[in-house]
Amino acid sequence: KYIPKAPTYLSSLDRSAAKISLEDFAKVKNPTEINDKYLVVATWFKEQLNTDEINSDHILTAFRDLGWTMSDDPGSIFRTLKHKRQYFDKGAGVGGYKITYPATNYVSKMGTK
């Protein structure tokens, strides 16, 4: 049986460079489904911290900071969004993913009525 590697909380991640906090960004976008939460987090990392490639460690860190529940297999959400929606491309690092323009465009429209 496949057992995914447990992600690590990035305790030394410097969030102070962000003009908009993760909490404020997530509040405005108000994602309800886990796929949308991944996209919101990835977009925030790209736009606020200039981090093009993220992995399950980034997701765990953001989800814990926001009080959101994680999937038992955090990599499966990346894989689903990559193959079914083309919202992520494979990154250079092991388990790394880069958010695509269609995904950031989708997130830009979230939270607006």
C-alpha cells in the first residue's frame, strides 16, 4: 500500500516580505474546496513571495497557518490539478509544482461577485 511522505512545516519561512498576508488573501478569495485552497495558496506564494515552485511542505505550512484541514495525500491534489485542469506544471525539485497562468487567472476571479 502506498504511504505518502509526510510534509514538513516550514517554520523558518519568512512571510514578512508579503504585501498582503496569507490570511487576508485567503479571506478575500474565500475558497471552500480543497482544490481551490491549493490554488489560492500557490498563487499567494507566487505573487507575494515570488516563489514559483511549491511543494507539499508549502501547502502544509499555509494550511496550518490558516487552520485548514490537509488531505492525507497532499501530492494527489497537485497531480489532479496538473493532469485534469493543467493548473500546475511539474517543477524542477522532487515533489515540486509550478502554478500556471490559467490557475492564477482563475484565482484572480475568485471572491468577486
